[in-house]
Amino acid sequence: DVKVTQSSRYLVKRTGEKVFLECVQDMDHENMFWYRQDPGLGLRLIYFSYDVKMKEKGDIPEGYSVSREKKERFSLILESASTNQTSMYLCASSFDRGLREQYFGPGTRLTVT
Amino acid sequence: AQKITQTQPGMFVQEKEAVTLDCTYDTSDPSYGLFWYKQPSSGEMIFLIYQGSYDQQNATEGRYSLNFQKARKSANLVISASQLGDSAMYFCAMREGRSGGSYIPTFGRGTSLIVHP
């Protein structure tokens, strides 16, 4: 069965902290994505990666960075967390660049105080 | 301008009736793709259906069908015979090509569907 896991379901961090959100997929997928979901705004793409050590900016990359050292793992990094980064973060993967279907993780609800 | 527009923030339907969720899109990529995802209150995103821009026939998956009207740039989701378990947020999404050969996904803001018994 297809599986995308995220390191935490809930996370509370303080302003200015460095935050790591981890995502692992076990399907040998090429592509991985990080989104944030906010009420009334839908899902917005932060970064994506279509190969190891490759990354591309999405629509809202400011304040975030990513790391993909291994095919199965894609990390989202908040260098200095701010309160406006309080959100639900969703990781997804897809088999090919055509993006016919994405598989999503359960999400991490991050609160920055 | 939004690339994916879902104009219905909330929809209500009686159990066993059909419901249409609206989605319009905007792209200059000729080989785009359109998707619908469901997000129940538990939070997981579930892929429902996909339509490629060159597909001649409307996509169908069980009770879900995509009413694809290319000239109107419309990709409405039709759910037939609604069930209580269909109550969820529904997101329309599009993939379009980017220079360098990658595709980028864009999601709409979602429509909340409530199915009444």
C-alpha cells in the first residue's frame, strides 16, 4: 500500500526557532512536494523536487528551504519560524513528472508562538 | 488572477441526489491536466479523478465524473447518488508545464460539501 509519512502530526515551536518537517515515501516516487494549507486559501505549493538534490520553488517559497538528500525523504526547513507560518503542512509524492496522481501524507499542524 | 477558481465555498445536497461542484481554470499550457481531490474531516487528501487536456472523453471513476468543457475552461465534478460519507472539502487542481520539463500543480480554494440524510 502506498505510504507517505510525516514526522509529526502536531508541532508547537517558538518564534525564531529553526524547524524541520520531515516527509518519507516508500513508493520510489520521483517527485515530492510541500504545501501549506490555510482556511479559505486551499493548498499552496511551497517547494517541490523531481529528483534527488533537485528542488524548485513553488508559489510561496519565502521563509522556507528544502532538502532532498535521498529519494525517499524530503525535508522542509523553516530557518527562523514566525507566527505567520502557523499552518497545516502537507507533503505529497507522485510517480512521474506528469503528476497524474499525488499521494499525500497526513499533514503536520504547526503552531508558532 | 487565480489559475483555479472554485466559486462555491459551500454546497448542500440531499442524500442519494447528484451534485455538481464547479471549477474553472486558466492556463496557456496546451498539455495541462485537471484533478479533483477529496479531504474529509480527518484531513487526508484523497485523489478522485484526473482529466488530461487531450482526453476526448470525460473522465469517470465510479460515482465521480468530470464534466470537461475545454472551450469554457471548465472542469466540474459530478457526484452521483450522494452518500453521507461524501461530506468533505473538495479541491480542484491543475498541473501545467514549466520550462525545464517539470510540471507544477496548482490547487483551488476548495468547496465544502455537506450531504444531508
